[in-house]
Amino acid sequence: MDWDNFFPSLLNWLTTEGLKILFALIVIFVGFCIISKLSKKLKVSLEKKNTDKIIAKILVSVFNYGLKALVVICMLGYLGIETSGIAAVISSIGIAIGLAVQGALSNFAGGILIIITRPFKVDDFIETQGILGTVEDISIIHTTIRTGDNKTAILPNGALANSNIINYSRKDIRRVDFTFSIGYTADFALAQKIILSIFAKHEKVLDNPESMVRMTAHGASSIDIVSRCWVNSADYWDVYFDVMETVKSEFDRYGIEIPFNQLDVHVDNKK
């Protein structure tokens, strides 16, 4: 090694390429700090506008990492590093990953569709793909639902976006439907009056829309009575169970028979 030329060459490199590298690192550091602050401001701004949390999270992430990647690529170009090769490598990696995770991409697209169309939101009570429960979380890949018996169901968004969804929480009020059966010898008018009275006395049953109790069918061994009342969506199950229990006790109190299947056996002693 020629030590006589080493230090002059090192000094020359430091005053040229070294300064460029230092400048690039400073720009990257300052740029990252500015982008992080702008990302935080964007997040706060989206929250003030009540933007959906999932959409806000995606927008902030794309803004943050996209600009940081752009700063790094610009500085690499400034240092004289060929960035077209880097772009080609990134594209190749992207294609390979895309082929390997087609299912995940389908779920990603489904997640975007769910976020845009908003068929349900967190805390909604829904029924889909044979699962009934409360939505706990909506991510970009899957949706988490808590069932009534406290199980956790994780559904891929790709299939979920293309399935039938019943949202029980979308409307403020719901109709509760009952079908009660009484014997043919029972007093239908009295049974009708009892059910309407139960609806009227229940504090969670709404006066408007009006409740309805009508005869719906002449069965093989009973008269069927369809009964309908309206409640706030959150009170559905409370009203359902209360009415079912109260109707049974009131029918018993007034002697109204609720038919049930019976088997009559006749013994013939003749030989």
C-alpha cells in the first residue's frame, strides 16, 4: 500500500463522496422525521373528520412508508447508484409475492370492498356463512366475529365480501315475531286480548309501529296465532324471552290450552 498517497486520497474522498453520503444521510434522517410528523397530523385530521378507522390506518401507512421509500430512492440516485435496477428487483419481488399469496390478495381486495361499501361495522350483530355474532374487528385481510357463546370466528374477507350478509344492527328498531298455538275449544278472542295486553304492559315494546295479533292457521290439532311487536334492536332478546314466558303463565292462569302431540292406545281384549 502506498501510504504516501493513502491519506491524500482518503481526504479527497471524504471531501467529495464522503460529504455526499453524509448529506444523503442527513436528508434521509430529516425527511423521515418530517414525514413521521406529517403522518401524525394526517391521522389526527382523519380522526377529526370521523373517517373509518381502517381506511384512516391504510391511508396513513401508505403516506408514511411511500414517502420514506421515495426519499431513500432519491438519495440513492443522488449518490450515483442506479435506481432502475432496484426498481426492477422490487417489481420482480412483488410479482413473486403476488403469485404466492393469491388468496391473501383476494382477501385484501375483499377487505377494501367491505371498507368501501360498509355492509357492517364494528359492534354490529350480523349473520353470514352460517355464523351469527357481533363484529369485533375488521382488518384488511379478515373479519373477527364473537358468537353468542363467546367463540371467536375469523372469516377471510374474500369469501365474506361475496357472501350473503344479514345485518341485525343496521336499523334502529326490529320486529319480534311469535307464533302461539291454542286448542280449538279455547277462546281465541281472550287469547288475543291477553297477548296484546302483554305487549302493551312491557316497557320495551314500542307503541309505534303498532303491535299485531291475528289468527294465521287452522292446524291439525290447534289454532295458530301470529303475534308481532316492535322493539329497539338492542332489546330484541329481552322482549322475546319475557313475552314467551309471560304468555305461558297467562294462558295457564286463564285456562287456555296449549296443544301438544298425544298418543292414544286402545287395548282390544277380544280374542
